[in-house]
Amino acid sequence: MSRLTLPPSQDIAREGAFRLWGDVAEPVALTVADLRGGWAQHRAAVTFDCATAGPQHHVFSGPLLREVVSLARPGFDPARRKERSRYLLAVSGGDGHHTVLSWAEVDPDFGDAPVLLATRMDGVDLDAAGTQLVIPTDRCGARYVSAVTGIWVGTCAP
Ligand SMILES: Nc1nc2c(c(=O)[nH]1)N[C@H]1C(S)=C(S)[C@@H](COP(=O)(O)O)O[C@H]1N2
Ligand SMILES: [Mo]
């Protein structure tokens, strides 16, 4: 898998790439092609409700979010559950829509949600559009952020 240096944000948008950054040992920029190359691809046939458009059905495939984020080596000791439970993931789209997940939602010792970063939707490759966050356990569509340009990893101390 190629590891790019961090390009300026206009290049991220043009290449369909996103930055994985924050409290991580190895910030990285990844394209949709990178997501296809390094990890097992999972399939998810989902239905979610949109507040304005009603129920939506899509079939996505892509790697697990937790495996991709682990590439950047988040700043927790992987052996310590309490440390892992403090971390947040903020996922941003190029249009400014952004949402958060907790690391614990996707961690196998906690919520174990099969959250994906899609490389393909309904038979169409997402290389040009950029990856899309897929949260099969969500009832509504608001967190299915499309055209992802950034994933920030970190903690929020009270
Ligand atoms: N980047 C981005 N992603 C987004 C949104 C958005 O405004 N911007 N809207 C969300 C909402 S509210 C819904 S319901 C779904 C709609 O997905 P669809 O139009 O592909 O069915 O996208 C989600 N992803
Ligand atoms: Mo929506």
C-alpha cells in the first residue's frame, strides 16, 4: 500500500484521498485504491433512514474502519482497554459535514460495530468520489459521511 506524505487540502479533495491524523504516531493520507489494497474487504447491505428522503438501501464494500485507523498507530497502548475507551474518531466530508464515533464503538472488546470505509457503493467504485463511512448498526443515515477528507483521532479530556 502506498503511504503518501500529507498533501495540501485541495489535493486531498481532488485525489479522493483523506487524511488520518491527530493523536497518532504515523499520520498518513490514503486513497480509495489504498483502502482496497491492504485489508480484507467486507460487504454490507444496509438500510438507513434519511430525515428528508426516507429509507435508503445501499450495498457497500470496504475495509473495517478500525483496521485502517490502526495503521496510523493511535496514541493508546493497544493492550489497555481503559486507555482505548477514551478515544474519539471525528470523520469529515469535503462539504463540511462531520460526525464523531468513539473508538469503543468499533473496538471488538466494546461495541464491535462492523463500521466500514467503503471503496465501492452499489457496484460503483468510489475512487473519484472518495470513501464513505458505513455504520450498518445506525438506524439513520446522518453518520454515513460521504466524500471523506479527514479522520481525526484523539481524546477529549473533561
Ligand atoms: N459528506 C456528506 N455526507 C453525508 C451527508 C452530507 O450532508 N454530507 N448527509 C448524510 C445523510 S443525512 C444521509 S441520510 C445520507 C444519504 O445518503 P444517500 O443519499 O447516498 O442515500 O448521507 C449522509 N452523508
Ligand atoms: Mo439524511
